[in-house]
Amino acid sequence: MRCRNRSKMRKTIFFLLCLFSCASLSAQDSLQPIKKNSLFLEFCGNGVEPNNGWHDPGEHFSINYDRLLHTGKSVKTSFRIGTNMPVGNLINSGKNSHIMLAMLNVLVGKKNLYGEFGAGGELIFVNANYSRAYGAFTTVIGLRYINSDHKFILRLGLTPTLGIVAGSLYAGSLFGISIGYNF
């Protein structure tokens, strides 16, 4: 009789250990800490001059840093800064522009997919020696995918921009795609 009780007890302990270890593993997945910093490369999005043509491919990319400020269950806010990569300024001596941007974004969603809505400003230098500049209002309406381990991000978005250059209205919109890393 005593031997049977030991066998039952061992089976019960084994079962409880398996149950707790499985629960612990699933809790670790659901409680994965959110990484608050992102660095991403964007093609044809914010920080790119929509009406500039294609004479410098470097102007159609921007590098951006994004920091999550508030991380609620389904709504998050972030602040973003970025700049385009004006390769042509070095080669073409002043034919291309250099853009710096700052934006505030709201992310709405759960798990891995978020709707992204943001607005901010751009400072656009129109020549290599930075003697002429103008400002623009820029927005983003898009999607942000963050993979399950919160390291890789993919962003797609429409990026309308509006500004005034030398007394003329400057307006344009691009469809941007970004690939980045969370840390």
C-alpha cells in the first residue's frame, strides 16, 4: 500500500511540475517586455521631398529613431526624429535638399499589428551650405508590424506633406516603407 501512494505522489508531483513549467513558459511569452527604442530605414516616406525627382537616390531614404513614450494595452504613443541621406549634396554640390523631421505618433492595435497615425514638422534645407531653408507640416497614416520577439519592425504608410516655399504652396504625398530594429 505504501508503495502505491509513493507512485501516486510522484505522478502528481510530475504532473504539477509540468503544469507549472508550461504556465511559466506561456506567461513569459505574453509578458515579453516591450522594447521602447526603434531605429529604421525608410524609403519614400517622411523626411523625403515628394516633388524632388529621382536625380539622387540617397534623397529617397531617411534614417529615423523612434521612442515609445506611453505603452498602454492597445494605444501607444511615440516620438520620432529623422533625417534623409543627401548623398547628392556631396556629389552635386548643392542640387539636392537635406531634411530633418520630428513627429509625434499614436499606435493603435494589439499584439503585432498597429495602425499608425502621426503628425510633425520638417526643416528642409534646399542647398548644401544650409543658407536657404523652409518648414513643412508632415503626417503619416499607416501600419506598423512588430514581430513576436519585438526586435524587427516593418512600416507601411501614406505620408502627406504641406509647406510654403518662397511664397508658393508645397504639397506632396508619398507611400513609404520602413524596415527597422527595436532595442
